[in-house]
Amino acid sequence: MREPTFLVLTALAEEPRHGYAVIEDVATMTSGRVRLRAGTLYAALDRLRVDGLIEVDREEVVQSRLRRYYRLTGAGEQSLAAESARLRLQATIAESRLRTRRTTLGGATA
């Protein structure tokens, strides 16, 4: 799973959100490191809907513009949980190897 997809699913895991709220939440989660562009976000949302990982929760009109809220589906929740577990395992392996490296090098970081 690509990082933007993971972050969009993560943003929707807490509660339904509209597109701009997803963009803001992703920026907050990543301390500004990832800034989704609207085109990227809406292409991802369309793909995630087709894949059955998200669905439209509701729509409302705000200042004469349609605001569509999306929510995670059961399949989306399972996919996000599986990817979280995969990333956790990879991080654990990396941390273990770094500890081994430090031990082998006698604490040196060269």
C-alpha cells in the first residue's frame, strides 16, 4: 500500500471526513511532511471507493458547494489494520538491526 493511501484510510478511520478535512488531517498526522493535493486526493478517494475500502457517508451543501463525506468500510478497516501490522513488523525489524549494529560496533554510530 502506498503511503498516501495508508494516510487517507487512517484519516477516515476515526470518523467520516470530507476531502479538505482529509487533506488537513494527513498534514497534521505527518507534521506537514505529506501535503496531499486535491487532484491526488480525489483520485485516491475514487479508487478506494471502487475497491470497496471507503464509501460515501453523506453529502451536504456548504456555501453553494457540495461537500461529500467518506467513511471506512469493513474491508477498509481490515486493509488498514493489515497494513499497520505490516509496517509495525518492518519497524521492529529495523529497530532490532539498529540495536545489533550498535552492539557490534560498540556503541559507535559510524
